[in-house]
Amino acid sequence: MKRILVPVDFSRDSMNALDAAISVANKIESNIRFIHVRKNKDYDEPFVIEGKEQDYGQTVEEFCGQIVREYGKKLKKGNMDFVIRHGKIYKGIIDQARLDRSGLIMMGTHGVSGFEEFWMGSNAYRVVSKAPCPVITVRHGFKKKKFGKILLPIDSKRDTRQKIPFTTELARFLNAELHVVDFRTTERADIKTRLKKYADQAYDYATGHGVKAIRSSKKGGDIPETIISYAVHEEIDLISIVTFERGTPANMALSTNAQLMVNHSPIPILSIHPSMRK
């Protein structure tokens, strides 16, 4: 993974996501590029990082340059740079990730100067659903920087296995413990058999690639709620999901479960689209 792309709007949450990206980059020896998207060329948000009173300069470029100098020192082996785009936030992020062939996007889901509007609006999930690479979303208030435990939830959909290769690779680079857990809402024998098959395949794949894995099974009335409950109880640091889409090609949206996970999990979510490949 050569580069992690981090959207930055100078809010505390986006800077927190940048810190989390640095933690990941130091483990996988990756470069970081942060992207700032301005709504238009004439728009200027206040240059204030919440909780700081330091003067970072008078222009966007100077401001971003100062962030590179301050945060870039935290990178052990990779490099940090930035790019500024104009227009729609989600499109700028997606286009830049595609142009750079980014291996991963890490972003805060709550912020100011456009991000809050972006995530709460009708196009709230377009980065996650349309990005050409996996996306880690970091919720407001998440402070842990070490990703030592990763949850790989398995459901009965065939595409649930699409997230296994990338998640395993990331767990190996991060030296993380992988929790392979099948989640179900029923006692139907055919569903239980399929889930066991899929989860056992995931466990065997992970351990076969040198990843420490834990295998278990959980039943609950609401899958997203059960996943989050398990993650909180086990002190999981990252949850991996497949972002199934619904709707017409012109108006795609994330599945209900994916929306609930991204929007309500207090733990960072790694979203992988079935069309992506390791």
C-alpha cells in the first residue's frame, strides 16, 4: 500500500483521522497525502484548528504546508504531502483517490466547513460507496491510535467473503488480532451451515497468512447492533464490512446495514466494496 489519502477540513475530527492514518502508515510503511476540498475557488473557511491558537498562515497553501511540517514529523518512514481541490467534497476525494491509485482512504465522519453537511445530506455515503479503494471512517471522539484488534463479521451473503483478503493483509501489517465472527438472526440449519462454512474459510485464510485469529459465533435480533455490541465488549479497534449497494446505477446508496454501521458505530469502520480486489 503506497499511499493513504486523508480528507482534511481542519476540524478536530479530521485532524484526529490524520493522526490515526499516521499510526497506520507507520505500521505499513506508507506515504500519506491529505486532501483539502474547497467548495469553490472564492470560498475561504476560517483557518482554525479546534483547541489551538497557533497562526498557520494566511493562505490555504501555507496552512496546509504548516500541517505537513508539524504532522509529517510523526511519520517514521513515509512522506506526507497535500493537495487542494475545488468543488464537491465527495467527488474531489474520489477523483483524487482514483488519480493517485490510493490504497486506503481514512476520514473523520463529523467535522465542519462542509463535512458535517456532506455526511448528513442525501449524498452522505458516496465516498464510502464509490471510492476505488477501501475506506476507514473514524467517528467523532475516537481517540485510540493503535489498531490491535480487528473484527471480521461474517454474514450469509456470498459477497461477505470479498473483504477477507484486504482485511487479512491489513491485520498482518498491523500485527493485529483478527476476530472472525459469524453473526445471524435465525436458527435455520441451512443458514448456520453456510455461515460456518464462510467463517471457517475466513479463519483458515487468516491463519494461513500468519495472522492470529479468534473464531466465534453470535446470534442477535439486529445484526448491526449485535456487531457493535460485540466490538465494544471485546474492545475491538476496527470493524471490517462489505458495503453492499442498492438502487439504480445513477442513484446508488449503501445498504441499510452499512449505513447503520458507518453512522452509529463508535469504533472505526473499514468499508470494502465487493468490486474491489486486494
